[in-house]
Amino acid sequence: MTGPAATRFPHRHLLGIEGLTAGEISLVLDLADGYVEHNRKPVVKESLLHGRTVMNLFFENSTRTRTSFELAGKRLGADVINMSVDASSVKKGETLIDTAATLNAMHVDALVVRHSESGAVKLLSDKVNCSVINAGDGNHEHPTQALLDALAIRRRLGRLEGLIVAICGDILHSRVARSNIHLLNAMGARVRVVGPPTLVPSAIERLGCEVHHTMLSGLKDADVVMMLRLQNERMSGQYVPSTREYFYFYGLEYEKLEVAKPDAVIMHPGPMNRGVEIDSEVADDLKRSMILDQVELGVAVRMAVLDILTRDRRGAN
């Protein structure tokens, strides 16, 4: 791959979107754009990472993200190892620091990490010699999800600057929401978060977003409606009266969507709870829903990230 890839990305790791410039974000998106078209060709495998090792270290279950990173690494020609934490020494009491020492001894080139604790990926990145990619840490960030969301929006609507993006649902527990807020602000979009008071963090407007507690006001004239999953596994108390009542007030259906722009697009990072945060008819609307686009573009974005972060180790300029 050539073109935008020639520009240098000054970061060794990708731990979050916060702190990245608009130019750095655009660099990743431009490179990923090329990989989208490349992946649609009959022969898609590259030799760019031949002889390099990418390890997926997931302390939380994942289907889309882990599979997407695995496919991205293999399409670039890397040796990809999926480390099963359930059967690893971590379950036997090994600390993250011990794990880092073990990984250093293996001479891994890139480490993709998902962890339930915010900051755990940063801790690992301080102790390993390879590049680290945050595949989601606690309630903190999920940078590659925000990048693929941005790529999907840019490819469909032609830009990010000036768009009104409404992020709706369980904002409190969502690392996807935080990464998207950082990215969209950096790229000049106008961000709204929409949800019940119990699921919207206090003072989140300090991140640069508007807060709405009704779908009517939050979706008004929106260009993009991004729905989030109710993360019941992270809830220790009663945040909503019932899923039925939650859908009535905050579930996305055509009636609520009428206040958005006529050509507003619909997004969801998955997995979806149909009938809880989104109506099936809306989710499956091929003219407006970009949910399957997000899945496809996830591979291209993760290829771009692996490409960019391993350049120094490959001796690239």
C-alpha cells in the first residue's frame, strides 16, 4: 500500500483517541480507505507483515473485535496468535507485569489487548517492547471502533466536519461513546449524547458534547444516529425500570427517527439487543443502516493501525 501511508504516525501505541490530532486521525482513515478497496479484490493477502507476530490478548470476551484484528493481521501476512486468557497463567494468578515480561521474551511485534479495567492496557504498554493497541479497556476507550465509525460516516456522507452526531443509550458504561466523542470533536463534528439521567455520566459535557435526556430533542436534525447497547454486565444496580420501558423512551424506531435529517444514517457497534435499543426493521434498513458497513470497515481500519504502528520495526520511513 502506498499514498497517505508515507506520512509518519508519531505514536508508538494506540491507547485512545484522546490526544490524537485531526491530521493523525485522517492519516489512519486515509490508509484504511485504501485497504477497504484492497479487501474487495479476489486476492487480498499482503506480505507487509510477513515474519511479524501479532498477539490478541483478550481478558474479556469479544467476537467482532478479536476476529476483526485476527483477520486484519492475517491479511497483512502476519503470524497471529490468539491467547486464551481463560486457560492462561493470568487465571492462575500471574500479574499483568509478569505477563508483560513473558511477552517481551517472546519478541512479539504488536499486542492487541482488551481488558475489563480502565488503564490496564496503558500499564501493559509501559512494560512491553512492542506496539500496543487498545481493543477496549473498561469504561475508558475503544479507539479502533471510533476510527471505523468515522470511516463509515466519511465514506457515506463525504465528511465529518459540521455533522450532527447523536450517540444514544448507555453512555455511562460505553468506551465506544468516549472514543467517538474525542474523535468527532477533533474532526469538527457536533456531538450529542442522549440517554436517561442514570446512564449519562455527570459533567460529560466537559468532553465537548451536548447532553439530552429525550430522543425528541437529541435526534432533532441529526445527520448520524449512533445507538449503544445496554451493558447489563457492567451494571451493579437498577439503571432502568425495565427493558420494555427503556425501549419505549430510548429505543430507536422510525417514529423517533422522523425528527432527524431525512437522510440520517443509523449506526450500532454491536452486539445489538433488538427490541431493546433498536427496532429490527430500523436495524435492517439497508438504505439507512450502516451496521454491516461498520463490520466490513473494521477489518480495514485495523489493518491500517497494524501497518502504521509496526513501521519502525519494519525499518520503514
